[in-house]
Amino acid sequence: MTGGSNRDLRGVQGSQEVKDALGSFLTGRSGYRVSDAPLFRSCPGCKQRITEVTKFCPHCGLAVQKQEVQRPKNCPKCKATLALDQNFCTECGTKIDVPSA
């Protein structure tokens, strides 16, 4: 039988290499990583669950524009590429300081 693969990928499905490849594939850009961060947040007004891209809460009508915080894209010490949710560099262990909003 030809074509296809019998390789068991369950052991590598959550690996950083797979996340990097998927991020690059989905965005068409290198250096993008798939994040494990949730796609939902709570409305600050009514505390109902809303999506990350919601501009106005569908439950209470509050304007819920997400405040953008500039996170570093690379480690300041070793220059490794960082995921958006990293608080420490996975290459050298440096703490990543994020400016407050």
C-alpha cells in the first residue's frame, strides 16, 4: 500500500515544533506560534464570557475594546523568538518584562 503514513503522531502533537509549524502554515509568516491562551475572556461589566475579538458585550452592551500591550517579540538576552504568552524565555530562562497597560 502506498501513500499516507502509519506514523503515530500523538506523542508530538503538543510539541513546540508542531505549534511553530502550524502557526507558520496558518499565517503564511515565519515566527508565528500557536498559543495555548484561551480565545475567551470575561466582560468587565457583567462578567459574562465573550470572545477576544468582541468590541461590544452582547449581554450588557459595554464597549470592551481590548487594551493592546506591546510584548517583546524576542528575548532581550539571547534573542530567541517568544510566544505571546511567555513570561520566561524557554532558551535561556530570562524573565520577560511586560509593560503594564
